Amino acid sequence: MDIDAFVTAHRPVWERLDQLIKRRSSLTGAEVDELVDLYQRVSTHLSIVRSSTPDAMLAGRLSALVARARSAVTGTRTPAWRELVRFFTVSFPVVAYRARWWWLGTSLAFLALSWVIGAWVAANPEVQAAIASPEEITRLVEHDFADYYSENPAASFASRVWINNAWVSLQVIVYAIFLGIPIPLVLFQNAANVAVSGGLMASRDKLDIFFGLITPHGLLELTAVFLAAAVGMRLGWAVIDPGHRRRAEVMAEQGRAVMAVALGLVAVLFVSGLIEAFVTPSGLPTAARVGIGVLAELVFLAYVVVLGRRAAREGETGDLERAPDVAPSA
């Protein structure tokens, strides 16, 4: 093959492809079609050069051009680590931040209900008798409640706690499929469980022990559950009131937000499990254990508020960058 003649004949094609690659962000529809066509033609030229001539310089030049054209045609894939960083710095915090009023309302309702039930149990001996015998209550108050946190090796207990907490949050997430309708019942059951334990401890003047053991890990753990419940119920409300957008589009966006929260809470509940396994049963003073729990809670809330507010101001929703229901198509 006459390499000089080959280069002379096809150089205009290569130069045109190079020009289109450089302008790929502003191409018209016809130019996009031309880019794809030239990419295929230059790929053929590269194949011919590799099989017909030992000219390594020309082969290298065409290889680079074809690689750039392939990137322009197919798009480049974002590295996994960048996607992970974006998830924890944008997607998860902005979804949590945008659901903040649902999150706050869920938290206040849960705490108010727990306080009412706990006070009712603590003030009524007949209610306590219906729950357990006096001997069983004494055993719970004096031994079982505190022993629960230290009866197993810390590492094993941490994994069990993590799995259990993740399961509770997963239940709440799954109920989003049913428009969030069962979520208040799940929250009521959890509020009743916490309140009954607190009420029984209060009836024997052990409320300080109750809060000293439950606060270090409970703050972060319950905050995660409240967030999961909030986005689940928000999805259900989106079906009722989608606003000025199409109902299917809003449901798809909120559904992806629910999944983003589910993934993010895996990390949050992991931290909560570590605190419950290693801090709650430790020999640290109560004030120190509670302080660690409060610090973890404040760090998480600050993370959501700072990063979530910034992402919201930049127009982020936490949705996929090219969501299938809103991406343009030909």
C-alpha cells in the first residue's frame, strides 16, 4: 500500500473527525451523525494501516484519534470512587436535607408518643402487671436491661445490632412501595417498645440507667429510622400531590431518593452499631458515654445540613445524573 497516497486521500476525514471531537459538547444533530460515521470510517482506516503497513507512527496517531472518538460517541464512565464520593457528598445528604420537614415531624411524633406511653406505664401498676409479673419486672430493671449490652462479645454484638437495625430501616424502606401507608404502624410499634422499657425502668426509679444506656447509640439509631420513615412517607405523599410535574416522574424521582437513603443508612447504622457494642457497655462514666452519642448525632446532623443545603442551593436533587424518565432521547 502506498502510505503517502493513503494519508493524502484520508487526511481531510481525520481532520474533520478531530474538529468534531473538540466541539462535541455543542454539536448539532447532523454533526452527531457525522461524528459517528467518521468514527466508524477512521476505525476502518486504522485496521487497514495495522494490517498493511509497519508505520507505527501513523498507527499510533490513528489509534489516539479513534480512542478519543470512541469516548465522544459512547461517553466516558465515571470512576467508581468518584461515584462513591458524589453519593456521600451530594446524593445522600441532599435527599436527607430535602426531606428535613418530614424527618422532623416524624421525630417529634415518635418522641411525643413514646413519652405519653412511657408515662402511662410508669404511673399505672395495673398496666405494669398486664405486661409482666413483679418478679420479671425486677429482673428486667435490675439485670436484664443492662446485661443485654454486655452479654455477648463486642464484635459479634456489633454485627448483630447492625443487621437488626438495618432490617428495621429496610422494612420502613420497603413499605414505601405501599405509598408509606404502613410506616406509621411500624413507628408506633417501635415507640411502644421503647416506651414500655422506659416506663418500667421509671417505675423503679431507674430512669437514669435507662437513658444512660440507650442514649449513646439510640440517638443516631433512631435518627436513621426517622429518616427512612420520612422519605418513605414523602414518596406516598408525592402520589397524592405531585405538584406541577407528572405523577410518574415525581414517583420515579422519590423512589430513587428512597433507595439513596437506604444505601446511606447502611453506613450510619454501622456507626450506631459500633457505639452500641463498644461504647454503651463500656466502663466509661455515663456522661462520657452519652457525650459520645451526642457528638455522633451532632456530626451526622451537621453533615446533612452543611452538605445537603449546599447541594440543594446548587440545584441538586440527589437523583441520578441521567435519570431514564427525564433524560432526553432521540
